Amino acid sequence: MKAQIQKGFTLIELMIVVAIIGILAAVAIPLYSDYTQRAKASTGISALASYKSAISICYQREGDMTECDQNTNGIPDTIAGTVAAPAADAPNGIISVTVADGVISATLDATPNPDSPATGDRISIKLVPTAGGGSNIAWKIACDDFGDDSRVDGCEGALTAFDADAIGYTAPSA
């Protein structure tokens, strides 16, 4: 009598493989989604570097942050866009930007963490300059998805209750 050689996989082996793939997908997809949104937020913050540099130069020249508004003293103009129709001139990662008294307000092209207190479908931030002595400027970030799992690295306070004192803002003096 000849022993029969098994060819292929049994149904139980296939079901085990499908279950393992399902479990991995259930864990990996949310983590990947969070990772990509964090990357988008990071890209948006990096894209604001030109505004930060322009505000730093404005402050060095003028000696007062109240002189550092959009489209004045070398600060770029407003980028006005919406989620549905981002501005054509918007850098990657940003939907809109405004500058008033050196404070940068921006909407990033990243969705907030579902567990955050953010109410919009995109992350809004404020970058607040603080004079650090001489011509040095430190930047503090407030964001509307502030919390333990904020997608904005370095977020120091909640934007919804934005108060300059909440993130330690002191107006630079001349």
C-alpha cells in the first residue's frame, strides 16, 4: 500500500493565515493612518519656516512684533484657502496662513486625532514668538488637537482656549 502525499494546504491552515492577516491589518491600518497624518502635520510646520524667518528679521529690524504683520516688512502675504479648495500658492502641508503681530495662525493639511478636542476636520495651530534675549526668538506652538496624542510635535497648549498666558507668551519688548 502506497502512502498518499499531501498536495496544497488544508482548509484550517488557510483559515489560520486569513485570521493572522486580519489581525495584522486591524492593528497596522490605524497606526499607518496616524503616522501619515503626523507626517503631514510635520510637513506643514516645516513649511512655515519662511514665515518664522521673515518675522525674526522683521523683529530685528523694527524692534517690535506689532510691526510684523502679513504683507508688511518682508513678511509673506496671507495664504487663503479651504480644505475643499486649497490656495494655489500654498506650500505642501498648509491650507491657510495669516500673520498678525508676529503670531502665525495656520491650518495644516492634516486631520486631528479622533480622540482630541479638535472640532474641525483639519489641524489649526498658532506659532507664538517669544523674545529670548538679544535677537533670539523662541517659538511656542498652540494647536487644536492638544493632548497626550497630539499629531503636532511640540504642541504646548490648546488652541480652542488660546490664551497667550496659557503657553507662557510674553510680548517681546524693544
